[in-house]
Amino acid sequence: MLITVAATVLALFPLALHGGPLWEARCYAQIGGLSLATLVTLLVVPVIYSIFVLDLKIVRWEDQLLFLATPVMTNTAVVRPMIG
């Protein structure tokens, strides 16, 4: 993803500088949008994940995985919980 974004942004600069008035605004908008989306993906998403999962413990992955791996004993057979 990073290589694709970097290649696109670098390729849009010549078109933005010498492509004429029609392309200038569009290229700058695409460069800004791709750059902002990449920064949000790389910085904001991991921070939000760490807040929700590690700090607030709203999502508990360990408990769900432990429950899914534990078989349930019944009178006739061993029943494993279904996922989903």
C-alpha cells in the first residue's frame, strides 16, 4: 500500500505543476487525500485499536479464544462451541 501511494503521489506532481489549470486542482486534491488517508491508516487506527483493546479492555480477545477452545461435556458426547 505504501509503495502504491508513494508512486501515485510522486507521479501526480509533474501533472500538477505542468498539466494546466484543469489538472492542477484535481492533482493537489488527490495528493492531499492520499497522503491524509495514509497518515490516518498508519497513525490513528493503531492508536484507536490500542485504546479500545489494551487500555479500556472493551474487546477481550483472550476470553473469547479460551471459550472457543474449551470443550463442553454433556451426558452423551463432547460438544465444542460453534464460532459465530
